[in-house]
Amino acid sequence: MGRIFSRPRPRHRPQWHPTSLSTSSDGDAVSLEFFFDYISPYAYIAWTQIHALAAEHGRTVTPVPVLFAAMLNESDTRGPAEIPAKRAYTFVDVSRTASVLGLRLEPPPSHPFNPLLALRVSTLAAPPQARLALITRLYQATWAGGPGVTDPAVVARIAREVGIEDAVARAQRPETKARLRENTAAAIQRGVFGVPTIIADGEMFWGYDSFGHLRRLLAGTLRVDAAAVERWEGLPASAHRKGS
């Protein structure tokens, strides 16, 4: 993926631990914050499952569009699709998962692709149900046999069909572009480094394969030794790769 987002490096990189993450800016501990980018098939799979999981436990979902490329830039690393062996494995792995879930999954027209327009449109003010429908339709256009989300005409049509008018024009406004940058910068500051990421009750869960732990947290059965976690965080490194 091209470097399509840049921002100054923070002087100190955030270090995540369970008590360092807060709830949403609205202070809503009931809501699950769902950080996503359309470029990730794992985020697509997670999006199809998060709502039922939330409803089981009386929770809601707050979607937060972020730019995964910026997170890669922040950590100075490459995405899975930029490493040939990992790219090949990723598509096998998500196909296995989709098969288990009975979920339609087809490759997009290209990958990596530029998700900026779709992400910006997803930040636009809209009624909650319209926004959820927009994200679902954009994900389906990307990962369920659709035309992708890089064509402005496709994005505009999807937005219009869920009741969001002039979406593409509004997405080009400076304040909309700034909103996506702010979402991403704020997520990075809170320790989010990839998608999908869910924050629930101050705990962070990365990837669809962490949903088992998320389910246990919501059920009140997740047990973690905080002292052991602190020991891991304080563990010194005794070797470094060249260039790292």
C-alpha cells in the first residue's frame, strides 16, 4: 500500500496496558468501540459478527473509521498484503473463517486499494441506523462480490441508497478529511495499532480471533493476572534486528 497518510511521529510511543484505554469520548461504557478500515478482510468478518455479540450482552457498537496505512506508518512496518507470503496466507485464512461462519467472502477488484474515500464518507454525520447500513454496504461492495469502493460513483450510490446525500462532495471537504485524520491519530495515541480493534470497558481486543476473549469479558468471566501483565510490559529486550 502506498504511503497515503503521514503525521508527525509522537515523541513517546503509546504503551498499551488495560488501564490506559478509556471508553469513548461520550463516556459510554455500554458501547463497544469498533476501529476499522475497509482494506482489512478480518475487519469485514468482525463487522459481520460484532453486532450480534454486542446485543447478546446489552451493548451497542460505535464504529470508528481509521486509516490502517497510517498505523503502519506509525510503527514503520508493512501490512500483511505487502509481504507476499503473508498476503497469500491471509487470503487462505480469511476464506477458512468465512466458510466456518457461512459468510460470503470474495476478493475485491484489487488489493491493496485506496480506502480513503469510503472511510471519509463513513465519518459523515448520519442517523445511527443509516451509518451502520452505509458501513455494511461498503463492506459488502468490497468483500462480498461487489465493485469495490474506490469509484466515487459507487460510493455515492451506496450512500444515497441508505439516505446520505452528497456524500462524495462532503467527503472532500477539509473538515471531513481532518475528521478521519483525527480519528486515526486519537486511536494511535490510545494504543490502537491495527484493524479490527475493539475497545470494551477499557480493554483492547485486536483481530477477529480475539472475539473469544471479548465474549468472556462481556460475560464477566475473563480473568487476567494484572501483575503478570506488568511483568511482561517491563521485560527488557536483549537483541535487536538490524535497522529496527
